[in-house]
Amino acid sequence: MNAAVIAPQLAPSPAVAAFLKRPPRLLIGGEWVDSRSQRRIPVIDPATGGQIAALVDADQNDVERAVKAARKAFESGPWPDMLPSQRQDLLLKLADLIDQNAAELAELESIDNGKTRFMAGLIDVPGTRDHFRYMAGWATKIEGSTIDTSIGGPPGTKFHAYVRREPVGVCAQIVPWNFPLAMAAWKLSPALATGCTCILKPAEQTSLTALRLGELILEAGFPPGVVNILTGLGETSGAALVSHADVDKVAFTGSTSVGKLINKSATDTLKRVSLELGGKSPVIVLPDADVATVVGGAAQAIFFNSGQVCTAGSRLYVHRKLFDQVVEGVVTAANSMKLGPGLDPATQMGPLVSSEQQQRVMQYIESGRSQGASVLTGGETPSHPGYFVKPTVLANVRPEMTVVREEIFGPVLVAQRFDDINEIAAVANDTPYGLSASIWSNDLRAVHRLIPKLRAGTVWVNCHNMVDPNMPFGGFKQSGHGREHGRAVIDMYTELKSVCMSI
Ligand code: NDP
């Protein structure tokens, strides 16, 4: 049996239908405006391939206007004079508004990205709300320190020295299409908690929830220019933000290749840069693991969000003793998944975000086939509209194969067996990426010995894809630099200023 059947896309609710009819616009300086160029980007429903709306394609002039508005809001007006507790209150108000509009946001995310409304309502929207709430708390907890110096001088010389932590300034925040609303929250919330101002550029495929969030940001009462939202193309408006001399920091989540471009481009102006990039995360199953737990966990690790997750557990390494049972279980789980449009309550896996992504994933599967991998299940697209790819498990793969080395960003798992637990860390680390890993075992000794050997920003044990606003998130190696969440992200959005006063 193979992953089943599609239902027709369902009609949107009146609130979402009304939102989709609003004219394309940008949020600049607290106002909804059009671009003078009037260029447009179509918004495509990935479950049908049909156009559902249009976005403004921001140009250089729009970038200039947005940067100017963000700079003005950073330096004058109410924002820099606000008390930390007032920034906190605004963030909490925004979180409440997200809660009040949760159903609409989940539906929008579903039709824009393809993910199920159920998952958007369970994970993306509450996660977004919780992120704003968590970061609201940080607004009132930012602190500096006093310093004892040894600066000499004539008798009686004394200095009072201290360190202030100040907002880094105007931040360009470029986000991808896999978790559009949540990624916007990961970027905006720490910037706003610390007193920065922002220009958010959502992905061209999935800008709808960022625009709805912009409406809620205005409703919450953030001063004009504190948050600006530019829809547009990465290579034009995104690149212009990165190279702009009046932007102080770029925060980016997306592909490693674009992350490298951004890092290079930002060097000319020596901007602060944080990069959360791709991954090829290993799921390591030790010989003592509980098979039923592993099967559910490994299937979830790769198929969640149709595999479009930077931390997707895309390389499964199972000890020889359990390999056949675990792989058989994951194949059965893949076969039982119902594919369909995100608004259908029966759907378990939605389409990929775009035709381009569907083709990219299918090319990877073909490359696996041509290099000798066995397709245990999936490996094809269903014969109906929409950008679906059946959940796929590849076996008989070798470490040098493209499907093992490169990030596929789709529902494609490569399964490999191992014999020696002492060699698994080297195998798992044999990748340019280092975002995350999971270990499945109840052998505490083995687990604790393995954790320090894994070159990954997050290691999960008997779980995968668990994130929390208080838990630093980011990558080793080519998975990026900097950490989001927790205290670490507050450091990324602040500069230290040493003050030394002769007294
Ligand atoms: P990109 O890295 O191109 O897109 C991420 C964001 O960067 C988007 O907002 C995009 O704009 C923007 N962008 C693109 N080029 C530039 C540029 N030169 N300067 C500034 N901003 C830019 O991802 P893709 O959409 O092309 O996806 C390709 C692959 O990237 C996927 O297959 C996957 O492997 C990986 N990826 C990883 C993600 C992660 O979470 N780590 C998320 C998404 C993708 P726009 O799209 O609007 O043109």
C-alpha cells in the first residue's frame, strides 16, 4: 500500500477570504503602503497550484523607505524613551492578539505553506504566541555590570566603570517559508524586547501570516516604524537590506548557500550577522532502544511539516540488531500517512511549499535511485494537482551519495545500519552541517558518552524536533552561527558599552 489520496481544497473561512482580498501592501513607518513600482508576486496555494492572492514585490526605493522609517523610530519618537516594562506590555498585548486570532492565523498558514491547519494550530501559532510572551519577560531583565579597574594615575585617582547593554539598532530580518509565522516571531520578539527596530522580509512563497501579524502589531500599539514589513524577492529586496549601510544587524534563517552570500555581503558594512541555516540531522538508534518508541519518533522526525524542517531527522542510523524492525516500522508509518490539502481535517501530510521545492526533492530522489539506493516506499508524486511528494524511505545508501550528504528539505529519509557504537559519532559528524541530532536509547552511560562527541547545536534524547524559547537554538559548522532563544539571543540583539568615569 502507498500513501493515500487527496481531497479537494476546502473553501477558506470568511475572515481569511476577506484578508486575501485586501490589496497588496507593505508596512512602512506604521502605514500600509504600495510600492511605487507596483510590481507583484503571485501567492500560490501549494495544495492546488492555483493563485489565491498577490504580494507587493518591494524594490530598492521601498527598502530605502523602510530603513529610514526604522532608523527614525530607533532614534526618535516614543520607542527609545519607552520603559522596558512598556515594551514588555506591548509584546504581551501582541501575544494576546495572536491568541485571539489563532484560528485565522492557522488557516492562513495552512493555505500559504501547505502544512495542515491542525499542525499550524497546534504548533506554529501557539509557539509564536509563547515566543512573544517569553521574550516580553526579557525586556525587563536586561542588565549591565560594574567593573573594578586597575587604571593608574596620581594619588587619589579613582574611576567608576560600568557596562551598559544597549540595543544593536536597526535589524533586517530575513525568514524562510517552512515556519513563516514562527520564524517571524523568533526574529521580531528578541529585537523588540531589547529596543531594536526591525525590517522583516518574509519568504516570497509565504508572506501572508507576516502581513496579518503586521496588522496585529499596529493594533497592539507599537509606535510607527518599529516594525516594517517588506514582501519581495530575496535577491533584490533581501540583498538590498543586507548591504544597506544604515542596517546594523542581519538575522537570517534559510539555506546555507544564501547564508554564505549574506555573510559575505554584510562584511562590507561589518554588520552583526546571525545565521540559522540548513541541517542533515542524524537520528541514532542504539541497540537497547525501544523499537515502538523509535519508529514513531523517527517517522515524526523526518515527516513532520513534510520534511521541510531545518532540524529534520533525515539520516537514520540504526544498530544492526534493530535495523530491519525499525525501518519496517517507519515504512509502515509512511504508507499509512494520508496526504491532502492542509484545510482537510483528515490530512496528515500536506504538499511541499512550491513546485520548485517539489522538483528539487524529486531530483534528489532520482539521484539516490541512480546512485544505487533502494526506494522502500514513496519516491513519487501523486497523480493530481498540488506539490505533493509521498513520504519516502531510501535504503542501501552509501555515505558519499548526494542524498546522504545534502539537505533535501522534503519527506525523504535515508536509512543506514551500524555495527559499532564507538564509531557512530564519527559517522554522524561526517557532514558539513551541525544543527541537531537525536539519540534513542535508555542506556544512560552510552548516551552521556555520545552527547559530547556529537558536533550539533542541539542533541535530543528519545525525542526529536523539540524547541523551547528558553533553550538556545542554532548550529555548529555550516549550520550557521549565533544562537536564537534564551539569554543567548538577547546578547545577539545588544551591544556592550563600557563607561569609564573619573570621579
Ligand atoms: P533561501 O535560503 O533562498 O530563502 C530564505 C530567505 O532568504 C527567503 O526570504 C529568501 O527570499 C531570502 N533570500 C534569498 N536570496 C537572498 C539574498 N541573496 N539575499 C538576501 N535574502 C535572500 O531558501 P529557498 O527558498 O531557496 O530554499 C532552498 C533550500 O534552502 C531548501 O531546499 C532548504 O534546503 C533550504 N532552506 C532551509 C531553511 C532552514 O530553516 N534552515 C528554510 C528554507 C529553506 P525569497 O524566498 O523571498 O526570494
